[in-house]
Amino acid sequence: MEPAFYIAGGVAVLATLLMLTRLNVVHALLYLIVSLLGVGVVFFVLGAPFAAALEAIVYAGAIMVLFLFVVMMLNIGAHAAETEKQWLTRGVWTGPGVLAGILLIEVAYLGRGSYAALGTAAIAPKEVGIALFGPYLIGVELASMLLLAGLVGAYHLGFHEAEKPEIQHDTDTHEGRADTGGDLVLAGTDRSARTP
Amino acid sequence: MLSWLWLIPALPFASAAVLMLFGARLPRRATAAVGVGSVGLSALVTILVAFSFWSAPPAGDSYTQVLWTWIRVAVFEPQIGLYLDALSLVMILVVTCVGFLIHFYSAEFMMEDPGYSRFFAYMNLFVASMITLLLGNNLLLLLLGWEGVGLCSYLLIGFWYRDPENGLAARKAFIVTRVGDSAMMLALFLLFSGLGTLQIRDLMERASQQWPSGSTYAVAAAFLLLGGAVGKSAQLPLQVWLPDAMAGPTPTSALIHAATMVTAGVYLIARTHVLFSLAPAAQTAVAVVGAATLLLAGFSALTQHDIKRILAYSTVSQIGYMFLALGVGAWQAALFHFLTHAFFKALLFLGAGVIIKSLHEEHSIFRMGGLRREMPVVFWTFLIGGCALAGLPFLTAGFFSKDLIIWETWAAQGGHPALWIAGMAGALLTALYTFRLIFRVFFGPVETPVTNRFGYAMHAPLVILAFLAVVAGYIKEPFLTFLHSALPATIDAGAGGLTETGSEAVAGALFVIGVYFAYLFHLRNRSLADALTASPVGRALHQWWFAGWGFDWIYDKAFVQPFVWMANANKSDFVDAFYTGVARLTEWFYRELSSTQTGRVRWYVTGMAAGAVLFIAMVLAL
Amino acid sequence: MSLEVMLNAAGLAFVVGGSRWHQADGQVMFLFILTMAAAEVAVGLALVLRIYHRFKSLDADVLSGMRG
């Protein structure tokens, strides 16, 4: 099973690098999906079939699809590709490259030591389930609350955006304040936009 | 009667306080009564005390009255104590009596001046400080009086403060004497650290016991005290302030800068004569300073045209004689000359004051003339004073005192023929400039008419002082004997080749020669004087001596200009630069830090990433 | 997107750890990470939509209202 590990790992790393350097957002997202699937394979090779399944279904299937939805909704198009081309110059990569390099060295340093053989025994989903309902029960409940919060937050943030048009306000005049007084939520959103 | 000693300084102090507090509200007559009366009362008490001292001398020929202990710190316990012996008695007699006459004179002299009460307050404060200086039984109290008279001198020179020139003269006087004062304070530190006391009697005893003759301590202390005396008495090299001090009112010049304050240096040296006896080098220095000064000032006086400046240089010269006497060990002779000088110099100044005021503030002798007929009283008294100054033989006190000094420069153990020659040359110069003054002012045609006339209040002191200037000479022997109780006798080295009468004869001859030449140049043929000053050598000498031998110029170049330059260079205050630098550094940090608040997400993310990397590295390192 | 990569990498580390020591805990942690990533993406993308609507651009440098 070892070659599968290396191949999948290599694919994942390569796909991530390609993702970083793409000018077109959609291309980058697709490469990310590839990377995630490669990591999923790695999970499977390591004997974590449940994690592999989750990776493919939730991560690549749901989260990345969400990304794609948003990108397509914004419809950035060729203009964004142009600006990305301007921004992603060689010089821009030095800083992050250096920092990432240092981190890589640190991780490698941490990971030094005896190498254990790849475990062949797979951990069945049944075990994971027992662990979830056992010691990690509270974690599960908290995670569900987190999801709820995320849901409500996303809903709320998305709500006003489509509803009311932007009202131009001069924040220095008294009328401006009187208009938004009393409704703090509205006051926050109806501030005059600083047009870019 | 002796227990009334404390009244002598206390009365003028009290009147000074009263005049300072209430003087502006009192009418002129009341101010004059308080101001003049306090000094008069003080003079009266002094005379009574003197009588009592003279008729029934106390034990040890001295009387001490301790009023209270001033400071008490470990072993340092100076007191407010008054010490009366022959030396201080003579001096306070002169200060109070001549002071009273001058106050009486100035009651009318300053009548139109708006600062009338201020003037009397300062003058009384001066008299009080001077008496404190003279009567103090420890050097710290003496220093208090010393500083007090310096302060009053400053206040009175700059009395007409609205004219910045007067302020300049006052500051110059103060700063120059300050140099001397600093030397004196160093001397006090040295004496205290070496001998453990500042009480004058104990000091002198311990010094003679503990310090061998010629020891560095004694020499250092003596030289420093000489420095202080030189400052206050306007001798070389600190004589530059006295001619400019004539910017003050004439009574001030008479009292402070002729009769009393400038003799404080003489008093100091006389008081600490034990130290000077222990330090022959210092004593020789005193004599040399005196001789050099009397010649220098004499030449300068010959070229001045402001009547008060002539008298100022004359004062410098005569105090040079006193220093000369102290330097050769003729202590009583110095004091005798002080006595006579006080009389005739005060007389000359007061007379000059009358002249100046009568001619409506005319100061130049070349614009005066023929006042002999216009102001007879002033003329005769001034003539007597001038003869006393120049040393008219046998008739004036000045002759006796000055010749005693000159004789002692030859005869005393510390004497030297060179000093004798200097003294004689000085006598010739004195006669020359004095009669130059008299012939220019009182003889010849009238240049400026007399516009004001004054009454008895200003003429009476002149007459009294003239009388004293004549009579004081005849009390020479009793006076010297009287002072023996306080000052050691002069040690004679045995006069070789000259007797006292011989010396006197030479002095008398010089007097006649001086008068004759003054007559030649300034009365008979005045154009001769002009021709002399017009000749190239004459003009150079004239300018040089007129500027006081260039001392002002030297001091300006050596001290004033560098100081002004340094002050200008430090205008931005390099010490402050440190503190402003700290502030600027903080501001720089603020600017740099606030520039990190870009508000850009990418910047913050970079910061976080770098921080995470750093943190992990730190954890790994540990 | 980079955040997703990072989260994924962390999850990978956990799973590998779990595999190394034959425990289910690694996968449990991975599950939690996944959950958190999902919630974060939802909210984050909603924010991105708001930003785009407001500033008409997705340039992060435009969002410098906290400058100063």
C-alpha cells in the first residue's frame, strides 16, 4: 500500500501548489478539490476509512461546492484574473515563501525521530462512533451548537444584503442621526458607503 | 555704656526696614528724619562707646558682646557676636560719624529725587551692614556684612535704574567684587577646615600655634583673603569697577566708594594680620599690589576729565597706599591713613557733588572754571581737601599719614627701597592730578555758569570735614598708640641712610613740584596741556591711561567675550537636548508604530503568521 | 482557500497520529475540525458576499477602515 501513499501525497502537495498560483479562481478551487481528494486517499491508506469518507463527502463535496457557489455568484470573471496577475508577482511570494519555509523546517524538525511502520490495522467507523458517543460526547454537542451558530450567522449576514438599498447618509448632520436612531441594527448597516 | 554696642548696627537696620516698608508713604521730612537720625543716633552711641572704651579700657583691650548663636551644627557654631577693640572702634567711629555727615548732606542733595526714601533705606542698610562687618567677632558674620555692603553698593550704583548704563555699572561692580568674594569664601573654607573655627580671636591664636611660618595653609589662606580684599577695595587686578561706580549718586560715591566700603579690604587684612605675618609671601604680595595700584591709578587719574572719575581713581590710589602700608607691616600707619583719607575724600566727593549740581549736572572739568569766586565755601573746603590729598606739609592730615606710610616702606622690616620710590612717585602724581583738578575747576574763566545754589545743609558737612582733615593730623601719636592695643607695632629694620624727616622733606618737595607743574599746564598756559596730549607719544599714553591701562579691554576679551560666545553657542541648551531627544525618540517610535496600523487585512495576517513562526521557534528552542 | 488548506493539513496530522497509535481519537478530532471548517466557511463566505456588495471589489487592501 505504500506507493499509493506517496503518490496520493505527491498529488495533494502538487495540487495545492498549483492552486496557489492560479490566476483564475475557479481553476484554483478545482485544484483544491483535487488536493482534498488526494488527502482523502492518504487517509484511506493510513487506515482511517471513516476520515477518508468524511473528507470526500463533507470537505470536497459540501465546503468546496459552497465556495464554488459563491464564486460563481459574484461572477468576478476576467477582470479578477487581470488584477490577480498584477498582484501575484514574483516579489510578492518572497515573504510568505520565507515564512512557510521556516514553518516547514520547524515541522520537519518536530517530526524527526523514529519512524514507525505504517499501521495496517484500520480503524473501523464503529470504533469512531463509540468514541464519539463516549468520551467525546460533549465535543459533539458543542460542534452541533457551533454549526447552529454558523447557520444563524450566515443567514443573518446574508439577509440584509439583498433587502434594503443603500441609503446615503451624511453622518455629520442631525437628520442623518435621527433617521437611524432607535434601530441600532439598521444604523449599523445604513451608514453611507465609502465608495471604493 | 559698652553694652550699648548692639545699638550701633541695630539702629540703621531698623530704620532701613522702616523706610523700606513705609518710606513711600512718609513725607520727605519724616524720611529724612528717620534716615539721617538713625545714623546720627548710631554715631552718638559710637562716640559714647568710644569714650567709655578709651577712658576705661576693658580687660584684654577688647569687649565682646554675644547677642545669640546664629547656627549650631556639630562643631560649627558661629554667633551673632560683636567684638570691639581699638581697630574696630576706630573704623566704626569713622563709618558712623562721616556717614552721619554724608546722610545729612544727602537729605538736601537728593531732595528732588523721586526715590528719596529708597535712597535712605539703601544707605542705612549699607551703614548697618558695614558696621556688622566691622564689629563681627567671627568671619561668617564678617562675610554677612561683606555681602550686605556689596548688595547695597549694587543697589546704590544702579539707583537711577531707568538708565541701563547705570545697571551695567552696578552689575560690573557686583560681578567683579564677586570674584573677590569667591576667593574670600574659599579662604573661609580653608581656615575652618584647617583650624576648626571662624571666631577671629581663636582663629588667630590657633593659626599662630598650629601653622608654622610659611606653611602652605597659611600662604593659601592669606592669598585668598587678599583676593577678597582686592575685590572689595578695588585694587589690582579687580580695580575696574570703581571708576564706573561713579554712576551712582554722589553721596553714595562719598560714603561707599571713598570712605568706607572700599576700606573693608584694608580692615580684613588688618584683622587677620596674624595670618599675613605667617605668610611673608602673601604680605609681600599685599605691598606689591598696593604699590602697583597706586601708580596705575595715579596715572589714570591724570587723564580723566569727569570730576568724579578723577576722585575715584584717586581713591583707588590712596587705598593702594593703605595696602602698601599693610604689606610692609605698618599696620597702624595704614589705619591712620584710612582715617585721614575718609575725611578728605568724603569732603572732596561732597564738594564735587555740590559743584555738579550747581552747574546743572556738568561732570567734565574742562567745562568748569572760575568757581573760586562763585562758590567760595566749596572752593576753600575743596582746596583744603585737595591739599590733604596731595599732602601739603604740616598743615594737613594727609601729609602726616601718607608720609608715615612712605617712611615705613623704607624703614620697616618688610620694606624695600623700590616701594619707597613707588610711594614717592605716587605722591608726585597725587599732587599733579589733584591740582590739575583744582586749577581747572576753580581757576580760570567761567565756562559754565552756576545755576543752582544750595543752603547750609550741604555746606556744613563740607566745613566740618575740612576742619577734621586739618586737625586729624595732629592726633597722630595718640592715635597710633591707641591702636597698639589691637595691632602689633611695626618692626623697624633700622633705617639706613634716611631719616623720617628726610623722607618727609622729599615728599614736601615733590608736593611743591607737583603743584608747580599742575599750575604750569593747567593755569598759566593751558595750551601746553593740549599740546602734550596731541603729540603722538602723549596721545597714546593719554588714551591708554584714560582707559585705565586697558584692563577693561583685557577683561572683555579674556572673559566677557568667551562667556557670551559660550552662552550663544548653548542657546539651544545642549543639556536640554538630552531630554528633548528622549521626547523625540518617543515620538519617532509612535510614528513607526502607528504606521503599522494599516487597516489592511493582509498586513495583519502577515503579522500573525510571522508571530506564529516566531512563537514556534521559541518553543522549539526551549 | 488557504485556510481550508491549513485546516486540512491539521486534520491530516491528527489522523496520522490516530493511525500511529491505533486510536480513534485522531479521526474524532478530524471530525471536529471538519465541522468547524464548515461553520467557518459558511460565515466567512457570507462576509465575503457583504464585502463585495459594499466595496464592489474583493481587494483586501480596500478594507482599511481601521487604518490609523
